Amino acid sequence: MPPDRLFLWIIFNIFVLGMLTVDLGVYHRKAHAVTTREATTWCLVWVTLAILFNAGIYIWLGSEKALEFFTGYLIEYSLSVDNIFVFILIFSYFAVPASYQYRVLFWGILGALVMRGAFIGTGAFLLQHFHWVIYLFGAFLVFTGIKMLLKEETTVRPQDNPVIKLLRRLMPLSQNYEGQSFFVKQNRRWAATPLFVVLLVVESTDLIFAVDSVPAIFAVSRDPFIVYTSNIFAILGLRSLYFLLAGVIDLFVYLRYGLGMVLGFVGIKMLLVDIYKIPIGISLAVVAGILTLSIVASLFLQPESRGSSGFQFSFTGWSAGSNKFWIWVAIIGVVLAAVVLVQAAFPITIF
């Protein structure tokens, strides 16, 4: 590794550890329910820091790397929304008090940083030494995208989680929450509190999400530093994004389908890498277009009820349950048309 790159790695990780220390040690030392205003402020802080970091990449590493970082960050940040769906289900299932949720997410995401780093290191090693692995990644992402498009609801079954089953064998579990403690001493023995059980469930589910998201970013960049930093910035902003969207996440009914299409697109991009290298600018336009259209569709095509006849849209009363496929075909057509127009107006050279 060149000395200048090693310096960037060291500085970035020191920065991340410093921000986490300030976050938990100063602003969240005492357990409290995170307000919408506080969550909005921290969302703006993390996004602003990511943009400033992207500007630094532009200055030090050039425009191509900066574009790769921004595209990777957008993909990872949008995929983290799917984590929020699951976090809501987990916290509801275990009836976690609002004042303790931030602590769970903080330590959960700290563990996620380590796991993502290991995943990225392994993925970079495999792609560097075994080119055919990229086809496995691409096929897996296409499969995952299709599964996300077809899957209607997400369910959480902590009782079937193998990590929780292992914990029950290793140590006793307390029946009630003990403040924000993960462990408590009962009858001269240490017992895990329900809060620690929630933490393990969050960690194990993030491990599953990492299997989807890490290969996706390798479709954008093979540079381990770009892959790692864009992924870490997305994870760091996940906690505040959760508290900001937790109360209104049901409004974005079509966002999951948009995320499925994004995964499918980046999977196809990886499968075509030896035939046609899709320019990073086009990739950014497609990802941003799909996400924007899925959000707009969610806001303007809000279903009033879910009956056997399908969704009833509030502004037309049109039953679209059976026509969902054609809705997304139209959205894909609009995105592809926009991409063609952009490519025609601003040709991008493919290296």
C-alpha cells in the first residue's frame, strides 16, 4: 500500500473513532428518547461530513474516485432504509423503551463497522485474485433484487435466531429490562438482559444485510478505500436516519421495490463487466433516478387500504394491486429513457 494511502486509512479511522466517542460520550451519555429535531440535526451532520469527505477525495484522488464514492454512498445509504424496516420490527417485538433504542443501535452499528470491514477486505481479496467471483456477486445481487421485488412483507422471528439459542445455552437471561445495562448479576451469576438479546438480534440481521450491500458497492468501485469509506459513512448515518424515519416509514410503500431494482441493476452491471463497462456517471443517474421515482410514487400513490382487490390509491381510487408489475415497467422505461438522453447529450468515454 502506498504511504499516502496508508495515511488516508489511518486518518479516516481516527476520525470515525473520534466521532463515535463524541456521539456517545458527549451527546448521548444519558439515555433519552431521541427527538425528531435531534435526529434531523444528526442526519444533516453525517450527510454534510460525507459531502465534505467526498470533496476531499475529489481534491486528493480526482473526479473519477469522487464520483465512485458518491455513487457508492448513495447506494449504501438507500439500502440502509431496509435495515430501518427490520429495526422497527425488532424494537416492537421486544417492546424496547424509546430511551434505550439509541444505545442498542450505537453498539450494534459499532459491531457492524467491524463486520463490514471484514466483508470488504474479503471481497477485495477475492476479486483481486479470482475474477470469476464478480459473476457470483452479480448473480447473487440480481437474485436478491428479484426476491425483494416479490416479497411483500418482512417478518422477524427472534425465537428462531441461532445466536439467541446459543446465548440461552451459555448464560441465563433476565426477564426484565435493567435500565440500559446489557448484563446484570442475579444470584451471584451474570445474566444477559433483554437489551443484550435485542443487540444480538440487530447484529445478526445486519450481518445478513451486509451480504447484500457489500457486493453491491463493488459494482461501483474496486478501490478498497472508496468501498470502505462510502460504506462506513452510510452506516454512521443509519442511527439518526432510523429515528427520523421510524414514525413515517410506512409512507414509503414503494421504496423497497426501488431498492430491489437498484440491486438488480448493480448485479447486471457486474455481470456485464467484461462485455460492456457501464460508466460511473450512468450508474449514478440510474440509481438516483430509480430511488427518486420510487419515493415520488410512494408519496403520490399512497394506498388507502389493502383489500383482496389490491391497493386503492387515494387520488384516483384506481385498483393497482394486479398492475404493480406494469407500474414498475413504466418506471424502468422512464429511467432508461432519461439515461439514454443524458448519454446522448453528454457522451461519457468508457475506459
